[in-house]
Amino acid sequence: MDVRFLNPFISAAYNVLLEEAGVTAKRGEVKVDEFYYTSEEITVLIGVTGSVRGLVLYGLSQGTAIRLVSTILGKKIPYFDSLVESGIAELGNEIAGGATSELEANGYPCRISPPTVLLGKGVIISTVNIKGVTVPLETEFGPIQIVIALREESSER
Amino acid sequence: MVQGSTKVLVVDDAMFMRVRCSKLLSENGYSVFEAENGEQAVKKYLELKPDVVLMDITMPVMDGLAALTEILKNDPNAKVIMCTALGQQSVALEAIKSGARDFVTKPYKPEKLLRAVEMATSDRSQ
């Protein structure tokens, strides 16, 4: 996948995690995943349409999600509930919003869909003909996987 | 810290954003009320007459722009601050042209959000 589409999502993830939760993320080894991704306990899915199109996924454990949202809200949340679900979806939305804003500034105007949250580990998600790249981020709250499966609208599959 | 009589209506379909904004504002002395969509926001505006409305743009049932128009129809002096994700600034500017007082961009910086609300409330008499 074109690195011009990858970097905005990585830098937006760094920014949002730092600004929202004060967390510094460290990038692991990027993997090309072909067309399938196996879900984590929590997976946020956001569609991208426009001059760049496809799907962006964020996968993390319930524990990581709870720790992140607890830190942002400044209160201890004991278990995964609709508030944590909403918070993780919003973080995904903010990362995708920041990234697509940068893509637009670089000449690739695009829009994002509202986030969808998949609850359950081990579900195979197909990005259907758009090859995905997995970027693992290590944080003090646990790992977060970002899968970016995007292509330029006019390009050949 | 602000006087508790200053009422802010927080409108967002995301529970997390409502909880977060409400916590920040109530910790800073505001009386906070919540609505989950534009339609609820219009009803609560008429019922509560808040001093400031923090209005998300993309929401189900009735979006933020439509709710802004409805509120201004009923109260042309309403102080509505639009809340927008990065990449939606053009919509926020459209809202400003339609009568919104200001806009703040997500992710919110607490001090920016508080300043926007304070600025809007500072001309309450207008």
C-alpha cells in the first residue's frame, strides 16, 4: 500500500493517544496482512470513501480499552461497558479524522464513516481486494493494532 | 471557576463525549445538561434556556446544523458552539455563517473548550 496513505494514520494515532491520554506509543514492526485480519477483543471499524477508499481497523483488548478511557475521563472504570465502547469508538474517530484531514491537505479528499465496534476476538474480517497493513503500537496500557487497508480510488486493484 | 447558574447544554450522540464534556464543565462550576441528538437538543433548549450550547455536527435523528437552525429560529440570540472532528471544518464554517458563535475541534483541549464557553457566556446580555 502507498506509504502516503499509511503515515497520516500512524502520526494521527500518536497525536490522539498523546493528547487524549498522555500516552506515548511506540511503533512495532509493520506487517503486510493480505486481505484478512483477525479481530481482537475490541475492534473499531471505520470506512473511508473519496479519492482514497477502504477500511481502517483498530484492535485492542478490553483491559487496554478500559485503562485508556479511565485515564481520559480521570476516573476508574471497573469493567467494559457502553461508556468504554463509546470512548474507544471516539478515539478511532479522532484518529481517522486527523488522518483524513492530512490526506485532504495532501490532495486526497476523503470522508470517514461513523465508527462501528466489533466485540469479540477471533472473527476474520475481509477487506475485500484491498490489501491491509498492520501497524502494532505498544503503549503503557497495552498493545493497539491499527490495520489500514486503503487504495486510491482511481488506481487498479 | 464559574458561577453554578451558568447553564450549558452538551449535545453529542457519543456517550463518552457527553460524559467527558459534562465532567469538565461541572468541575469548572457550570450547570450541565445533556442531549443525544439535535431533536432532543431543540426540546431541551426551549425547556431549559441554557446560556450556551455545545453542539456536535454529525448526529442521528437531527444533525447539528439543523438543530442550530431550529434553535436560532426560536431564539436568535442563542449562543451555540459547534463541535467538529478534524476534516469537518468546512461544515463548522457553514455553521458560523448560519449563526453559530464559535467552533471547537476534536480532540478537545480542555482549556480551549472552557475558553470557548467562557467567551460565549461573557456576552450573555446581548
